[in-house]
Amino acid sequence: MGRVKIKFPNDNPLFIATIPVRIGDVNYGGHVGNDAVLTIIHEARMLMLRSENYTEMNAGGNSMIMADVMISYKGEAFYGDVLTICIYAEEITDRTFDLLYQIYTLRNGINSDIAHAKTGMVCFDYEQRKIAPMSSELTKYLSRS
């Protein structure tokens, strides 16, 4: 079986978020569940957008919708861990872009990889219910990484 592999473009993330693991993120196995990882990357994306006074409904003149997601688990995270999420943008087109998420925690003085993820994002016009062109403002912001 082929494994999902995500290659990060450089050492210059577009945004870095820190999110503590909440007790509700922990599953019966005693570690962060796969559903919680998806919620954590969503929260990190919202923090990134908010840092620019954007929302998913208005990011530089565009709304966006998530078209796909993939997550590759690298290690366990536990209650009490503080996760660092580095977000990168790539594959920017006139209507779509990918966000890459590198998630790790500092444990015993060493960065421990928790997960790598990618979300495929599409600019979307919610009034017309169709894919829309990306604004120059959003393109410029995403191209900073």
C-alpha cells in the first residue's frame, strides 16, 4: 500500500499557529484522534485567516471551500501537548490552492512530528454556488510562503 507523502516547499511557512491539545481531542487510545487532527488543522487555518482580518467567507474578496484533505500520521500527541502547526501554500492557480500543515510538538527538548496534512482549497461564490476566480489580494497573500 502506498503511503501519503507531503513534501514541504521550504523553511518559510506562511503562518505558524500553536494549539494546545484539549481533553476532547483525546480518544479511547489515550492519544489525539484522527478526527481531532482535522479539527486542529481547521482551527490553524482559521487563526491564519484571522491574522490577516480574513474569514473563510471573505479572504481578500474571496470565499473558500475545502475540496479535499489528506493526513499522514507521524506520531502520537497527548493531552497537555502544545502543537505547533506550520502552514505553507502551494499549487496556487487562478481558482484553487493547497495548504500544507506540518504539525509537531516539543517533547523532552526535541521536536516530535505528529502529522502532515494537505487541504485543497477552492475559491467559491456562495451566492452563485460556483467556483470563482481568486482575487489578486488573496493570490498575493498566499504567494508569501
